[in-house]
Amino acid sequence: MSALPKFNAYINGKFEASTSGQYFETFNPYTAKIWAEVAHCTADDANHAVQAAWTAFTTGEWPKLTATARGALVHKLGDLIRDSARELAEIEVRDNGKLINEMLGQCNYIPNWYWYYGGLADKIEGSVIPIDKAEVFNYTRHEPLGVVACITPWNSPLLLLSFKLAAALAAGNTVVIKPSEFTSVSTLKLMELVEKAGFPPGVVNVITGFGAEVGSALVEHPRVAKVCFTGGTESGALVYQAAAKGLKGCTLELGGKSPNIVFDDAALDDAVKGAISGIFAATGQTCIAGSRLLVQDSIYDEFVGKLVNFAKSARMGDPMDPGTQVGPVTTPPQYEKILKYIAVAKAEGAQCLLGGGPANTPECGDSKWFVQPTIFGGVTNQMRIAQEEVFGPVLSIIRFKTDDEAIDIANDIAFGLAAGVWTQSIKRAIKVSNAIRAGTIWVNTYRAVSYMSPFGGYKKSGLGRENGIEGMREFLQTKSVWISTAADVPNPFVMR
């Protein structure tokens, strides 16, 4: 039997074993078998990586580059990702169990982040201010923050890393990445491309391991200027609390419980597909999942009938098979959590219209980490199944009568990441989109993202924005420079 492949941390331009010399196992969710081992880093490794990033930021070759040269490196990394998209996608499927169609689509699209921000690197301009003081020249410049810590989740590792990494590098920062312990390999594979692109040592680093050990050490390190975190709301609150002790900036993209609202004038067949996309694509393991489906009372029976019939046809199985539509849950703890919430929904009196338990068909292999696409009707917005993030293929359907009632239900939640609106009325679309308190509103579509458009949450769904020009600004700080042109110094005892 051949030995499992081992993947080491990437620090200061080199792949190296952790200071502990130990490794942890990573599983293929479809087979439930170990397929690789990853370096088990410690706080010492986190310190080593941050120090390497700090040196690269302050005295290395990186700060000597012009913004144009820096942007060219970021752009080149995008080219290399494009050329390696198939390999990276297959690694992600093996590591997180998501569909090859989904991950290949993501990996083919990811280069756009690096091309966009690579082109933006030398277009962030300061201003000359017509200051209200005589004989003073005043201008502003935008400068990088320093060392940025990027902590990424297991559901879309490279895509969600690219939300952070491309902009951080284009802005001139250096980066230390801590990927999820469940899905570290694609990020480490990306470092081969970082090296090939020609980034100086220490500009990008990866430490692998567990949050309590390396994640906390990274967030609390005094040399880290900013923390970018994508993950659950509870973990995000802990990150925010730890970062606050060092007065660090934070971008937090956290949980969601998004409403997907179907009005009586919607194109019903399109809205059915939108509802399916919102919850069963990616096995529901996405922060933007449209897990609360709000359906207007007058079309409720017709729409739910169409939805259940469509969902019944979803093909479960091997995520590497292009014909598969629903893959396994990524981790055993998440699998158990989903089943627990299904039991909670039944106990609360929700009506199970489809699924409602584990999936054990032959197509699901031996992992036993599959959950049936599950739909609950008769849900009220006060139920736990409607208020708490399940992060799985579980849909709650809630009736409403009027537009205002739909808006009230949509906003009656602690989260505010995204929402969907299905209507043929532009007046209604604008009214409802303006009224919902969430960072992204989709009208007659769902689950669309772009490197050009800002993304982030309201309320407990997070802080700050990623993507677009706003995403670049998150990695810059503004300096105001005052130059006196006066012939002499005015009264030193009076504020100028």
C-alpha cells in the first residue's frame, strides 16, 4: 500500500514541516477515507509565518515594487490559476465533496479576481485637497496596512480565499493564510503557483492546523494589522473579540438565513429553479443559502407542488461524476448537525414534504455522509428551523399574504447576508429590495457573485465588504500629507 501524500506549510517561500513534525488526516467525503496528510502547525509556526510576512512587508523586495509591477504579479497568478483550474477543482472535490461541475466552474472563474485586482493595483489614486489654510499644500495617499491574516472555511476554499488574497496583494499587503483543517490542500497547491508567479519570499504564507492553536495565535499576533475571516457567526464573534484587543481591523463574512421570496406574479418555473439553486446546490453548504422560502398564499399549493416534484429528481452520488447534482456533506460533525435540525423541525410541528433523513442509496457510496434533500412546509418564522443556520440541504417554506408581511418576515432574523425576490413587477422588485436589510439582493436569480460587485452582510452576517473597488479599500489606509509653503513659521502657540 502506497503512503499517503503529505502536504507541508508554506512559509517564507518554502514548503516545510511544522515545528511539531506532526500531521493530521484529511478525508474524502464521498469515500469517507483518508486521502492525504497535512502539517499540524503550532503557535510557533504562526509566529514564524507572521514574522516572515512582516519582514517581506518592511525590508524585502515587495515594498520596492511599483504598484504596476505588483499588479503584474497578481495578474500572472491569475493566468497560472487558469492553466491549473482542472487540477485545483479536482483537489477541492476530493477535499470537500462538492460537485466537480461547481468547483470547476469556480476555479475557471477565480482568475478574474487576480486579473481585476491586478489591473486595479496602480489605479487607486490619492487627492490634492484645496485646503482652507493659506500657504499649505495638502494631499492624500492610500497605503497598505501591513500583514493581513486570512482565515478561510471549508465549503469553497479557493474562491473565498480569492475574495481576500487578490485585493490584499494588489493593495501591497503581505498575507498569512489559515485554511480550514478540513480543506487545506487546494490552498497549499495554490502556493506552488504563487512561487511560480515570482512573488518574493514571505509575501504569501500558509499555516495549516486547528483554530484553537494556530488560528488564535495568528489573530492575536501583534504584527498582524487586519483579519479577514469567513465562517460561522459564533466563531466570527470570537475572532472579532480577539482582534479588538489589538485594535486590528476586521472583515467578517459570517452566517446567513436568507429569505427567498416568491410573489404571486413570479414566473413559477423560474422561481422553482431559483429555490432549488438557493438550497440544494452545494448541498446547502453555503452562507448565502436561501434556506427560508417565502411563498405568497395565493400560489402556495401550486408552487410547492412544482418544487417538491422538481426536487425529487435531484441525482445524488459521486461528486466527481458530472451527472451528480447533490453531493455528500463535507464533515461528520456537519452531517450530525443537519440531522439534528431535521429532528428539531419535526418536533416543532413542521410538515416534512420531502426527504427528512440520511440518504443510503447505492449511488451515495460508503461514506454515510449524505442527507436527503429535505423540504419542510407549515413552517412559521418563530421556529428554530427558520431562525438558525442549518448549513445543509434543508428548506423551510413559510406562507405570506401581502408584500409588507413578506418584508417583515424577511427582516425578522438576526442575519442579513442575502435575499431573493421573484416577481415580474419592477415596482415591487425595487420596493422589496430596498426594504430588506441584507447585503445582497437577487431579483429573478439567485446565488450569483462577481469580482466586480461588493459582497458582505448586515447584522450578524458580518462586517466590511469583499470584491469590487470597495473590497480593495478594505486593505488600504489613508495618509494625509501637509506641506507648508510659508516663508516663516507662524505663532507656535496657536493651532494652525
